[in-house]
Amino acid sequence: MKKLLLLLMSCMLALSLAACSGGSDTDVTGGVEIKKVSDMEGNVRVALAGWQLDNGINAQTGNPTIGLNEYLEQTFNKMYPNIKLELYQIPWENVKAKQSAMLLSGDVDVLYTGGAFASQWYQDGLLRDLDDLMKEDTSFDPNIYLAGIMNNSYSTKSPDGTKQFGIPVALGRRMTIYDKKLFEDWGVEPLTAKADPAEILEKAKKMTGKNPKTGEDNYGLYWSGNSLNGSTFVALTLAFGAKGAEGTLKDVKNIKWHLNTPEMVKVMEWLKEAAKLPPAGFVNAQGAENFGLERNNIAIALDSTGGSTMSEYLSSQNKELLDRFEPVMNMGPKGEGWVAVDPFVMAKNAKDVKASWEVLKFLTSPMTQRYMYENFALTPTLKNADFVSPEDKYVKKALEIAEVGHSELMDEANPFYMSDIVPAVNGFISKAATGNAPDIQAFLDDLQQRAEKWSANLK
Amino acid sequence: MNTVDANLTHRRKKISLNQWILTIVLSLGSFVMIVPFLWMLVTSFDWAARLHINFPPRLWPEEPSIKTFEVAFTSIKMFRYISNSILVSVGVIIVSALSALLSGYALSKLRFKGANIVLLLALSTMMIPFEMTMIPQYLLFSKMGLVDNYLAFYLPALNYAFGTFLAKAFFDQLPTTLREAAILDGAKEVSVFGRVYLPLCTPIIATMVILLFLGVWNDMLWPLLILKKATKYTIQIGLAMFTYNNGIDKQPSIIMAATTVSLIPVVVVYMFLQRYIIESIALSGIKQ
């Protein structure tokens, strides 16, 4: 038995070694000649969440990818030959603990991170304002970034909106996507370009049940019922005009809560109705594994990325699925929804501020965003992202949504929203899915009371 | 029918109903234990499962391919990370086991004043969750200049309170007269420990080796915090790299391919120490 196991493992190792082949065409500049920009000297420590340093293969598409080391060698190192970079590659798992520790100990200068973490670190005084650096640097143009997220996001701006602490480099994609084939099977009119919650619910109800053409079970609607940031709930509050709170995150103890208003009741009523339509696993973010693919049985997916469809297209070059899955704007009045923004930020006690700024500026530049889009499908944050593939309608739609985006108090930057509102709403959805939704007004009154108590405890 | 056949028939008849039930229950138990491993193996060869895991599990990959392994090996430095994990594990095992045996021996056989309080204090450190101490611990090591240094694993390993407790309990069972006799013969304390008691400690050493190896091998948080350069990362950090979309979405078949390879050292350890693993569970009450 031992011998057999050892033999099997040896085969596995041999297989693994055989699998290690490599080499790829590694031009990252698109033919552009890279020239020296500055003789500035410095040493900059950069902590990157989720970036890949070495050349490899994109698991989603199967295509070769160029690692950041190679990219920097061909670009940054030529532009700033005297700035030495120390790159720390950090997986997303437990990234907050790692980057918090680095910030507290002064072990890092520049960070790429999640927007919610950046917002919290800024409020904890661990990040530096960038306004003075932006003002001094005439080569930096803040207008190249989407205004909705550069100027109006908790991930890049101080809670009172007066200071800039982050430069956006990647967007989270959240849009409504529908399956044209299922709409045709059911004889339902396609979604309009800015489908509101009422339209979505009405059409989704029509498409839940046995497909009249294929006889398969279809589900009219899908969203993640246990979303950590409650993004669908945010989009609904925007759509129904349920602000939830008034005030500023700079002064959280004086926030005035409006969680049990008639508008919020409408939000919860919508969720109660809609929770009957998705596959049962949606309360645990399961059940949409095939959305965007050939075997899909869901008509409309909220806060969807289009990632599966685009990956399939990139690996097979078959446009069939691209034509089948159509994105429209999110549910807000202007088509807005919650937009996740991942920024580059600078540590408060960065050792070499000027060199760090040059690094930060380079890593958020159009050239780097192009590199990240082409290799790792990161959604850019630029107004004029002309490098986005013409077929990539999902990124284009995400950029449209981001352009009209704005942050409200129902946001992951709001501590009470994350600690209490999101879990409560997810709990409500879970109960509604089994037909046991609590009384909406009583539920919201309770949430309002808890919010007021929370604020009072801060005073 | 010869005598041998007759004996066999007789023995078969003696297999009672209870044994059949036991066999069926154990077979079912084994099946439940094996299925996740089989699922891992099948998924690791399934290119189609790189975006979403197949559910219900499949017995055969939808798109059989070794490209999953190719992606795993080109995306992270797999062998480097496994070597690093081995280096960290071996160091921690040596430091922790030695520290626990020495302290357990002292607490059990030397019977100094306040021994119970020392043990209690050591055990009380186990009551504080690591999440509470990790940032201060990181800051301490940062001040000491030990960030990105494997000493940050070996130094905390000196305090292996659970091992001390186990070792003390084990030494308590060994006769104290052995020590007295050795001392009467002129042996020093170090010799008594090393030559008289240590050779009797194989079961407890094996127990500690297994518990420590599995604990260190599977640890993710402390290595992630204390190591900065990717070249020093351990395998668990490497496995965590296979996510996208802010870590929300995973790459199932790639993770499974990397996990399959990363399990090889664990299986090797298991094969050579399997006799002790059962004893260790019985001795410590812990199954990792």
C-alpha cells in the first residue's frame, strides 16, 4: 500500500514538473518607447493585494500573463532608474491584518488594497493626504479618472469629501445582466437600458418556473443573498430614494438615522418578493455557477460581473455567449449602484514621500491600468479607457455605471452599516426566501432603534 | 473437504452480525473520509472547474487537463513554498518539542516550589486567542528586526504550553525512582533526562511531532503577517494566491491542483507515523 501511494505521489510530482513549462511573448509597452523620466533616487516599499509578480497563466482565460516584475523591468525601471522598489505580494485572504500590521509598524510606503480598508485606515490616521503632492505635480492630471469615483468615493476621499487620500486603479463590476435566450424562450420583452426594480421584479416573476421551450426549471432572478457589503441593498436604497441616514462619516456619532421610513419599507418589500425567485442556494451566494455560461437557467442576475462570459470568450473566441448575456445599468435612478473601488494609498509615515508619489502615480497611470486590464482583467478607472476590448461590453457598462456613481451613508465605509445593517438585511433575505419574512415595519423599527443606540453610545 | 477448508468455513460462520454491522459502518465512515480527497483529485484535473466548482461533485473531470497544474506551478513558486514550509515546520518541531520535554521534565520530576503556578501560567497563555496578540506580536518582532526572518517562528515556539502539559503528564507516569537511582550512580540532571527518560518518551515525542507538524503546515495567518518577501512564503500563503475579484472568487481546480501537490509531504509524514497518529489522538484528545 505504501509503495503504491509513493508511486502515485511520484507520478503526481512528475506530472507537476512536466506541467511547468513556460515562456511567453512579453512586450508590455505596446510598442511605445520608454524613456527616462527622472533621476530621482529613493527606496519605496509597496504592498500589493492580489497582484501577480511573476509571469504565469491567467486561470480564467488560459492565456499567458506577464507578471508585475517583468512589466516594471520594461517600464518603471527605465523611467526611474534610481528608484528601488521592494514589492510585497499579499493574497487577498487576511490582507487587512497584514497591511494593518505593516502600516502600524512603518514597514510600508505605498499600498494597493480594498476600498473599505483604505477608508478605515484613513479614519484611523494611518494614511497620508495626497492633495499637496497632486497640486505640486503638474504632470499629474486627476481629470483622467472617472469623476464619480475619483471625487465621490469613500475609498479615495476623506469622509467629509475635502481630502484625497487614494487614487483609484480598479473598479468592482456590478451591473444587471440578463439572458436573452431565456427572455426569448418565455416571450418576455428584453430589459430596458436602465431597468428599475419594479421592471426587474415583474419580468423575473414571469420567467420563474418550467421553461416553455426546454421544460427545464428556470429562475427569474439571482443576487447574492449573503453579500458582505450588501451591494444589491445599496442599489435598491438608491432606486427607492431610501437614504437610510443623514450626516457625515467624519462625525458618525451625530448621524441621523432614517432606517424605518416608507421608502425603506419599499426596499424591504421588494426584497421579500424577490427572495422567492432565485435558486435556494442564493442565501449562501450559491446557485449561479452557470450564469453567463451555456447551461444557464437564470434569467436576470443583479450585481453581476460578466466575468464568466468574458473568460469563455477570451479562451474560445466564440461570441455566442457574449451575444446571449446582455448587461444593462444598475437599479439606481441614473443607473447607478454600489461601486467598489480599490485604490493605491500612501502610508502616513512613508519614508520617502516624493519617490513614493512617483511610484503611486505610475502604478495608477493609464499605462499600468492597461497592463492590468490586458493581463488580469482588472476594470480600469479611467474616463478614456481606449484599450478596453470592443467586445468587452461588461467593462464598458461598469465604467458607465461608475461615471454616475456616488457614495451615500449606506456604504461599507459606514461602521454600523457593516456591523449591523448588512447582517440584518441578509438575515431578512434568508427568512424571506423560506416564506418566513418578519414584519417589515417592526424589523425596520428595531434596526432604527439599534442604530440610534449605537450612535448614542459613541457620544 | 480438507482440514484447512473446514477450518475456514467454521471461521466464516463465526463472523457475527455485529462484525458485519461494524464493517458496514466503518466502510461508510471511510467512504465519507475519502470522498473529499477524491473530489479534490478529480477537480484538480478539471480545467472547466477553474472558475466554478462542480456541484454535485463529478466522478470524472468535465474537461480533463493537466493545465490546472501548469497554472498552479507558473503562478506561484510551489516547490520553494513547500521547502519553506518544511524548513519552518522542522525548526518549530525541534524547538517546541525540546522546550516542552525539558519544561515537562522539570515540572514533573524536579518538584520545585511554585511548579504548579508555573504550569498554570503557561497554560493560561493558551486562553488568549492569537487574533488578540498577533498585531502586538508583529510589532514586537518588527522592533527586533525579525520581520521576514524564520526566527519569528522559532522564538515563539519556545513557549509550547500544550506540549509542556502533555510532557508533564507523561513524565508523571514514569517512575521517579529511575531518577533517584541514576543520581545515586552519579549522573547529572542533564544525563538523567537525556539518557534515562528521553528514550522512554517516543510516544509523546511522536505525538508532539504530529500535532506540531500539522499545526505549522496548515498555519496561514502568522506566516502571512511576519513574512514580507514572496520568496520566503510558506505553502499556505501560496495556496491563498489563487483568488480574484478581491478574494471573493476562487479558482477551484487550480487551488485543488496546488493543494494536491502540497499534500504530498503531509501524506509522507502520515505514512511513516501513522501508528503514532492514532496513539497521539488517544493521548492528547486532539485530532487535527
